[in-house]
Amino acid sequence: MSIPELDARSLISAKDKAHVRQVHDHLRNHGALKVKLGFLDPDSDYLRQIVLGLHEHHGHGLPSTHSSTRGWFWDVRPQPETIQHRAISETMGDFPWHTDSCYETAPAKFFALHVLQHDRCGGGTLSLLNVERLLRSISPWAKQALSEPEFRIAVPPEFSKGDQRSFIGRLLSTDEQGQHGRLRFRDDLLTPLTPRANAAYCELMHTFAQQKKTQVQNLTSELLPRGSIILMDNGRWLHSRNHVRDAGRHLRRVRWDARPFQKPLSLLAQV
Ligand SMILES: [Fe+2]
């Protein structure tokens, strides 16, 4: 299952309804796409306009604002070790497999990364694993157990709001049509709270370990160079990042369409 790719020759593409529809269709059908920008875009105007177009024409929710100075965008680049409570994305270390903002009760449905500077030293590879394929190898009872709110989900200190250190939730849901399974995942934050949740989690991790051997897509700097954007359905792909070797690596991230992680629809056994 390769990631589709679109060209955007100029900023005008982002306002072209047919182009925005292609972005929407690829996100719906594949849960991911790459865009190759044919122009310089240091302020990520293309991405901002695409997210607005997806909102205006295809019902996507808008991003939440990170802060009054950063707006929708978050610059992902290595931060000095002296800063307390750095997010893992701001370190140069490996970032293990996860879905973004899984520690939110309403995680973002989508996220995108604009590569302003790829890692020029061979590190910082983004790896992807398809959730639909993963779920096909998991038993119906385990999928049912993963969709029950029987897991403690810890909130990392750097993202904690107020006193909330964790909450209880499910790991598996579906999209609104019940066609695609959606996973919430980051192993170091999850604790199964019942025997069936524990057994289902073991099955998930066993299957995941098997698929990591053969099903991972590695988006090296050659495949995702400066001037490219990857847009992802956050629940339909797991992603990870290996060690960053270039301190100048610089991505810009936006997450949008935050939604509660609902009880899945009845088609779950088939996803
Ligand atoms: Fe991530």
C-alpha cells in the first residue's frame, strides 16, 4: 500500500477546488498522501490554505491553536537539552511507534508535516505502518476488547493540562461510517485495566511485532525531502521516527479535526 503523491506547482493549487478534492479523496481512500511543492513556501501558506479548504469544502474541523504566537503550526526541531519537559518530537532520540495526541480525550483526526529542512545526515526517517492491515490480523474478540474503555491513558507531563495525569479510554474506534478502524496508541502511556483488555493488548502487540518485520514503509529524506508535505489520517497509520542526526532538521506540523474517540460502529468486526 504505497502513499499517493500530488504535485502543487504554485500556491494557487491550494485554492483550486479540484486540487483540494484530490487531497480529501486521498486522505479518505488511503489515509495518507505526499505533496511535492514546486515553489518556496517558508511560511507554510500552502498547508494553511489546504486545511482551510478541507474545512470549507469537505467538513474537516479546524486546528486548535497551539499558542498566541505559534498559531496553528508547531515547529518540530531539536531543542536544547537544558529545556525542561521537552516533547519527544523536540529531542534527537528515537520516537517510538504512536499516533499523535493519543493522550487527548479528543485526538486530532489528521496531521501534516511540512519538511522545511530534511535530515542531511541520514537520520530522522519517518516510518509508517497501516492500521487497517494490522487489524485484519487481529481476532474479532480482541478488537472488541480494544474498543472498550478499559485502558488507562497517561498524559505526558509536558502536555498535562491542570491536574489530569491520566484518563480511562478505549484504543480502537472507527470513522463515522464504520468503514475504517482507528487506533490510539503509544505503548509507554497505556495500561490495560482488566484481564480481557490485557489479553487483547498482548495480541495487538504480538501482531504488531510480526508486521514490523515486513509491513513498514520508511520515508527517508530522499522520499520526503525539503519542500514536501505528508498529510496523514492520524488513526489509520501508526508512525515512528528514528534518531535525528542533523540538528538543522526542521519540520512544521499542524493537527486538525479533533474528535472524541467514540465507541465504534457495528462494522468493527470487519475492519
Ligand atoms: Fe507523531
